[in-house]
Amino acid sequence: RRFLEHRGIDYRGLARAVWVNVTNGEITQGGSTLTQQLVKNLFLTSERTYKRKLQEAFLAIVLETRLTKDQIMQLYCNEIFLGQQGTYSINGVGEASSVYFDKDVSKLELHECAMLAGIVRGPSLYSPYSNPDKALERRNQVLDAMAEMAFISSEDAAAAKARNLDVVARR
């Protein structure tokens, strides 16, 4: 939500994650920005340590000084893990568009884009194949958030929420 407002680190999100982790006595939240997630996926491991988080934060700041927000978003969208189909990993919105909707990403409709955005949080949990009800609920949350932030009208959100998931059968 605050991608355009930060320069690699979201201090509010980081403070929230630190509070939750201290309260729980273990690392359960990361507070990572989209830029930090991209850095982790491209350059680091997934280990949950403070050392790795510091490396991630430093590299995110460096990346933000070298690339535009549009370039970072494009890299992220081409890299992000969006599910599994058998032993086949689905990476990037273009590939996910093909797998889930049998369409080029440029042909996606609002409700389809919202579903892809929704499954980023948990591709297994929100899989339209194994958990269609959760995928639908998450898609609708994304549409509500988009309307709340005035990216789309409430009428467009309502119309998109009235649509089915429209995913194609697994291949």
C-alpha cells in the first residue's frame, strides 16, 4: 500500500513486525517492503534471521537508489512466486496469467488481476485450485482495498466481486 511512499524500507511496517516478533518471542513477521522481498528473492536466502533482514534492508535502499519505482515493480511482477502446478513453479504475473486464465497478462480483467494480487500473500493458502473459497475471499479483499484507496470506484469493485474466479482447469 505504501510502495510509492518509501525508499526501500517501510519503518511503520518494520515497527509493527518488531512488536509482533518481540511479543511472540520468535520471528513470525518480517515487515518487508516489496523492494525488500525482491532483494530477498533475487539475492538472499529465505532464512529468518536479523542478519539477513539487515542485509535485505541495506540492499533494498541501494536498489531504490539505482532503479525507478516502475522498474522495481516490473522486476517484482516478473519474479514473484504465484503458485505451483505439480512440480511446475509459477513465477511472475505473465506466467500466472497463462496458467490460471489462459490469457496474456495484457488481456486480464479487473477481477482476474485482483485474484493474482491476492494470492501473492500466500500462493498455497489462496490457490484458486485447492482453496477457491479463500481465493475468492482474498480477491474481494484486494478489490475492497483498491476501492478504499480510490484506485477503482466502489461500483467497479462491486462488479468485479460479483464475478466468478474464472480460472481454467489445471493442465
